[in-house]
Amino acid sequence: MPTGKTLNSTISVSLKGKSFNVARIKIIYRKLGKEQAYGIASSDGVIEIDSRLKSKKHLEVLIHELLHILNPKDSEEMIIRKSVTLTKILWKEGYRRIDQSTDHEPLQDGSK
């Protein structure tokens, strides 16, 4: 991912035909060497991820920072356990970051 690239996403849930926005998330890719971190999540929904991360570590850090935003009351230990577990499962199931196109099947809630 090129340094400075920004991705915006809104996480929504649909219940009984009504859609609710759960979190608006903005992901910024940049070098985080000075911060001595792979990723940083802010309470305003901004996630910064070190643009130098590759494959499995990128997946782990992305999940880790998303969990901080979605589960702000979880301890760091709990976030680590969940993110490592999810990363191992997704990796074992063959998840790889390959297709960046927007032409794909919708998710279960109808969103792309």
C-alpha cells in the first residue's frame, strides 16, 4: 500500500429492514517508525497502519486496530488474543490481500 493512501468505510448493520451505522472508519497508510507502532487506532474512527507491513502481519494489525474501535472497552490483552485468533483462522482459510477491485459480490447485509 503506498504511503499516505487513505480508505474510508462505514460499518453498518441491518435489523428488521432498518440500517444502522455502527462505526465510520478511516484507514490511513503511512510509515509509523517515529511512533514505534505497527498501527494506531483513535476513538474518532481513524486507523493508521504502517505502509511497510506485508501480508499476514498487515492482516493482524488491521484486525487488531479495527477491534480497538469496535470494542473500545476490551483490554489490550483481549484485543491481542482476538486479533491473533482471527488472523490465524483467516490465514488458514486462505485469506490473502489480492483483489482491490470494487466489482464483487455484496456482503450479507447487502453492502459491497
